[in-house]
Amino acid sequence: MIGAFVPEMLHLPGADQQIELVKQWLTGRAVIPEIDKVWPRGPPQLDRPLNARGLAAADFDNDGDTDLAISCNRGPLILLRADGAEQRNWIKVSLEGKKSNRQGIGALVRVSAAGRTYLQVVGSQGSYLSQHATPLHFGLGRATAVDRVEVLWPSGRRQSVDHAHIRQRLHLKED
């Protein structure tokens, strides 16, 4: 999660190794097959130094994977479309608070699918003068169904949906 501190994430098995692997990939010292399928040898726009200030992650082309927009000083916006994940499954979760804040910022969302549990917190973070999309995107790989979506709202209320469809945006309103 960019720009946010989630204490629960620090205790996930393998988190330190995953962070180190991404650092190595960014410097060309490692191969991550899932990323290399999308950008072999790295995105062409990143083969030179950039005077960039903002980065926003969102599914700009609504194809189910997360794309990146980079704003550059005195230069054009760079849109890095993540393609190649069309065979993978996903679910997006957007929230609408009633007692909690309207966007559900601070809500903890847990998605369970195919024996795995995915956890994210709704935030308004981004980088300089930018903000990531607020719907949470959960990549499910080859899982064919979502067993359960659980939300712990900032108000303390809990809400869940069983057997949600994959490859959709699930919009939940706080009970």
C-alpha cells in the first residue's frame, strides 16, 4: 500500500521478502514473472531519468488490472497500462458510508477466495498532488469465486457478503 501505514500488513508472512523483491526488480536485479509478462524489460517510459512528481494507481481502462499514471514536470503525463492479466480474476470493492464517512476511508476490507485471504484498508493516499482510485482492487489470480467479502467500517460496524461474483465492482453501503 503506497503512502499508508497498516500495522496488520507488517505481520503478513513474507512481506519483507516481497518488498525486497520489488526493490530488486525496480533496479533490474530481479525477475518477477507476473510483472515481466506485462512489461518485459520494464516500461519503455522508465528507461531514462524523469522529473516526476505524482503517481496514481487506478484501473483507467476498466479491464480489471491496475494501471499507473505518472505526472511529470514540464512533460506529458505517462500512462502505464497493465495488460496481460486478462486471464486472471479480480474483484473491486467500493464503499459508501452512512454513519462512517461517505467514502469509507479507514474501513478494513477482507476478501476470502480459494483458501486465501486478502486485506486492504480504504484510504485517500497517493503521492504528490495525486490520489489513487478509492475502489479497492483485489487480484484473485485463478480463483473462480469469492467466498466472502467482509468490511469493518470506521464506525465499528461489520458487514459481509457471501459468494460475490468475480470480475465485478461490488458497491457496499454501510448498514
